[in-house]
Amino acid sequence: MVMVSTLNDLAVQVANDLWGTRYFQTQIVNVSSSISLYVLQQCTPDLSMTDCYSCLKTIIAPIEAWHVELCQGIHVMLPSCNVQYEIHPFFGSFLTTSTNSSASNHDRQFAKKKLIYILVSSFSVIALLLIFGIWICMQRRKALENSNLKIDDIETIEALQFDLSQIRAATHNFSVDNKLGQGGFGVVYKGILDDGQEVALKRLSNNSGQGIQEFKTEVVLLAELRHKNLVKLLGFCLASHEKILVYEYLPNSSLDQFLIDPSKKSLLSWDVRFKIIVGIARGLMYLHEESRLKIIHRDLKSSNVLLDGAMNPKIVDFGLAKLFGVDQTQGDTKRIIGTYGYMAPEYAMTGHFSAKSDVYSFGVIILEILSGQRNRYFGRPQTEEALLHRAWRLWNEGNSLDLIDKELGNDYPLEEARKCIHIGLLCVQENAVDRPRITTIVAALDSLSVSLPVLKAPAFFGDHGTIEKFVHYNQVSVDEIEYHQVALYNGHQPMYTGSQDITTVHPR
């Protein structure tokens, strides 16, 4: 269409002329022997070349879309530009741009190429920025989809929410008589719901260090997870400055209580100990490999393993858990939270963590279960040999079975016990690469025929040399460090959530 073509060509010339001294262009086009088209386009001098062209195209685009056939005239004005054409002269000859001038055609062609180059360059930059912005948004959305965690969307689990009045009634208003224990994150109470169901309620303290974000993380995690070796979340309460988790009640307390109390330790036969080891391994494998979420617990320890009535282990406390994307295998944090004695050295010293960090913690638990001793570095005599030291020394001496708890006597299978010691020491290797994956551990526990790698020296993270390094790195004193809960925040400012006088007891 002659009219539209003329309007588009002239818009290019007007925009290009902004580099010169005029901010308008005119043109006369002979449509037929009896009809001529008089066209004028103009921009205000404050516009850039790109803005001028865009303004003119804003006017021309509807004309082109309407497929308007040649009429007597159109005049459209915007605040910064205007377009007018008529079939009768409405400007003087001194404004006319001849369509027959070869020089003028050359200039117009040059101006058109120049404008196109500038426009293409500008649009390319804008397109790249747009693509980059879209990519960032997609990555964030993909991360949420991969983790299946919507932290701020707690309404999706409204069915699990308890009223504070229900919680108060279940615990007799948090009566001391209902108190089961106290840990770094708060107090645990036993409660009885209206339907008679027994529950354990973890009431988080306001200064526990676990904020609403971490609280919601634990709620959503536990609501998503389904495995017989993970504690079952029944609900939560978030009201009036209260953050409370409601768990199934497990009558047999936590594993560490069986290691502490001699009367309970006698209940740990070899079969029970092996069942606990296998159960923890399967629970970890579910977290690391099998669930829709890839979860690193970061605080796996004997007090975070609860035992049900049949002595089946259940891993608890996901408030510190770290979610990974599907393809992510490791991470770093400036907020180191965990329990000294169970933390892998690379995590405690640098904040670097991975699934192998949990494997290290599991290795410590295996050696605790086999020996009947906790892995203590503080509160023990200087002359007392640490658990990992003792296990490694006995292995090197060829007396690995001397590690087995004397409570068992000789009532245990020798090869199975030796294999468990081997696995435990593999898990606590100093280099994370040398530690086995949890799937390999489960396969080895299921079959005596699975061959295990040759052992290297474990990470003696409890000797006085590494303690001094830990103290120096984190700027704390040895007297401040406690066996239970240690949290190190940005800037290495310590916050301790346990004390030497309190035994960490979790929901049971």
C-alpha cells in the first residue's frame, strides 16, 4: 500500500534527521496522474532517535492495521510527534522532499541503514537483558519446584494446624509434670489430645535461634516426608509468639538415653543394635536419595534418633535441615549449626557440607551403638581415649572387636560386628570423598558379600590439636564449647544453645 509504505519510509527519515538541524520531513508522492499524496511527519527536538521513531510508529501502526485505503487526509497528533497526510497541498514547496532526486534517495537509504543499525543494536541489548531476567526468574522458580518447598505458603498444610487452646489443654497449660526434656531449641512436653492420642510437643523458645523461617521449613519438610524411619509430624501451632511442633509420641525416648543409662543399655541386644543401625541408614537413604526432596540433615546425632515401642529408630529434628536441588550435591554456609563430636571436619571448620557430612555423623553413631559409649570430647578426663581414637587404634592392632560393648558379652556374630566397625570407620574418614554413599552403606549392611574399601585414618576431630584449631577458627574458648548444641553465626560470633548441666532430650 503506497500510503503505509510512504509513512514508514518517512518515519525513518524523520528519526534520522534528529541528528541534523530539522525535526520533520515532508514528501510528495504521485499516486496517479491526477492524485498526489502530501505527507508530513514531525518529532519534538527533545526526543532521541529511537524515541522519535517509536512515537511515529505508534501513530502509523493503527493506520497500517486498519488497512485504510487512500482518503482525503488524516492528521494524528501525540504530545511528542504528529503525522499528517492530505491529497491537497498543505505545506509550501520549500518543505518538499522530491521523490525523484537520486541524491535524496541515497541520503534516505543511508539514513535508513544507520537507523536500522542503531535500532537493532538497542533492541539486541534490551533482548539480552530481558532474556537474562527471565533466566534468573526461571532458575528461582526451578529451585522452588525442585525442592517442592514453599516456605511462605504454609496455608497449604492448614489441615495440620492446631489451635493454641488445644495445645494448652493437651499439656495442662505446659505443666512441669508434662515436661519430657529440654534442648537447645526449647522444651518438650508430653500431651494428650481430645481424642486420647498421646503426642510429644516441642515448644520452641524465643531465643532458640530457630526463627519462623526454620520453623516453617521443619513443618513443610516433615509434612512432605513419609518413611518408617523418620518421625511423624502430626501438626503444628503458630500463634501468639508460640512455635510448637506436634509429633507422634515415642515411649522409648532417644538413643542417647540408652547409651547413658546402664539400666536401659541392657535392653540393647545385638539384634536391637543392628536393627537401629540399619534403620538409621535406611532413613538417611530416603532423605538423600529416595524422597522428592534432597535433604541434608546437618545435625544427625544419637539424641536425634528416637525409638518406638518396638525399638525401631526414627530420625527427628529437621529444623536445621538443608534442601538441595535435584542436581546439587554440596553447599556452603556461614552459619554453622550442629553438635560438636558429630560434625564432619570440613563442615565445622569451613561451613562446607554435603550428604557426606551426614554420613560422617552416622559413622559416629554406629561406633557409639557398637561400643555403648557416647563420642565425648568435653567433660572427660584428659587421659581418657576418645571413641574414634580407640576404634582406629584397635582396628590397626587387629583387635577391632574389643570395641564392642562389654554388656553384650560374646553374644553377637563376629563377622557382622567386624563389618559394622569397618563401615563406621569408613564413614568418619577425614576426606569426604573417601566416605561411602549411604546407598553403598545400606547395601553393605544387607549383605556380608559386599566388599568394603581399605580404611584410611579417620578424622580425629576430637584431639586437642584440632580442638585448638576449631577454637582459633571460630574465636571461642574451650570452656564455652559444649558437647551438645553449638551454633556459629556470620562473623564467627558464637551462640550456644545448650549447657553442660542440661542433657539434650528431644521428642519421644
